[in-house]
Amino acid sequence: MRAEIRRYSDAEYLAHEVAASILSENARRVVDQARFSLVLAGGTTPRRVYEVLAQRATGFAWRNVHVFWGDERCVAPDHPDSNYAMAKKALLDQVPIPPANVHRIRGELGAAAAADAYEQELRGFFGGAREPSFDLVLLGMGEDGHTASLFSGNAALAPTSRWALPVETEAKAPRWRVSLSLAALSGATTAYFIVTGSGKRAVLADILRDPEAAALRYPAAGVHPRHLVWCVDAAAAPETVSR
Ligand code: 6PG
């Protein structure tokens, strides 16, 4: 599977273009499928994409969209560190997604209980499938090549049949999290990595140069959906990525 690379001049232009792509590339499927599963990324980069999505999404069949998260911090849903809280403010409060379609990771339960609850909710949504088959997964990437809450060297990267995992990490606060597994992320039809800033350029260059070798070092290189798109701004784009 060859990755597609989309390079944008700056983070603001990227946010507008990625939001436009999400809407235009999925408008038909969201109507036809009646249940479109969208996984939101956490962190700070996607916030502007969500804000633009909310502004431009008139006429999009949000009633058919089911929202999930790639990961969540083990904090209250109104905590400043909550990935749910960020998405709720930037997107969910602005568009008509039925509340029952919002599948929040209940981080406030603690990592183990929250992961078990999310696992159960995912398996209920995807029935007896061997892997979840999300329609579109949005992901960020840290400067160390982590994605969701999958950090290099962490036990959560061990082969597992689980789709949702408790994570303890010292790599990025807060310490306790819940994350989708690499296998669960890789079952997706399409995954967009949204990466901006020069601090991520070196790792991104390694991943794009030799994805297989990079997967041994960087969890972000271990996500293998059917269609993989790197959405990067000029600051994060390696020289090899044409302008
Ligand atoms: C999290 C995120 C994490 C994030 C990267 C990039 O919960 O921390 O899921 O994987 O996407 O750390 O974060 P920024 O977008 O803030 O650079």
C-alpha cells in the first residue's frame, strides 16, 4: 500500500483543505452507508480542522456519522486535557450528530475499566468482526513518532487481539490513557495523518523514506489502512516531498 502525501503551504491552509477533503470525499458514502464511522484524533493539531469542518459542513449527513476517538487521556470529559472536550467544543457542539452516535472513551473510569468499556462498545458496533473497519481515521503524530497513545517501546504495541488498550506512559502527560491498538487502527478503510511543524520533519522523513524500517521505531509507521494519506504542512514536509 503506497501512502499518498498531500503538502500544504501552512497549517491554516492545511486545516481548510483537509476539512474540505473529508467532506467532499465522504459526502456520498455518508448518505449511502447510513452508518459512517469516523475516528477523531486528539492533541492540538486537529482542532482547527474540526473547527473548519463545523463551519463548512452544511448539508453533510451528520445524522449517519458515528464518532469515535483514537485515544483519550484518563481525565474527566470536561478536563482541559480531554480529547473529547476539545472535539466537543470545536466540532460536536456545532453539528447535528445524534448524541447516541458519539462513542466517548470514558477515561474518568481509569485506564483498565475505560479500555474494557470502549472495547465492549466497539465490538457491539462492529458485531462479530475480527477487526473494526472504521471508514475514516484521523490521527496526529508526535515528534517521537507516536500516534494515538501508542508510544515507542510501550507494552501497548505488543501483538494483541484487543481493540482498545489501557496505556501507562511517561512519554507524554498525562500518564494514563486509553488507545486503539495498531491492529484496530489498521483495519480502517482510510487514515489521514495530520502533521504540522518543523519538529516532526525528521521523523516524517524517516517514515516516508522507508516505512517498513520506520515501523520498527515509530508507531505512526505501523498503521496500515487500505488508503493512507499524510496531510502535512511545508514546515513538516521533508525536502523530498515535492512542492
Ligand atoms: C494525544 C494524541 C497524540 C497526538 C500527538 C500529536 O492524545 O496526545 O492523540 O497522539 O496526536 O501527540 O499532538 P499535537 O497534535 O498536539 O502535536
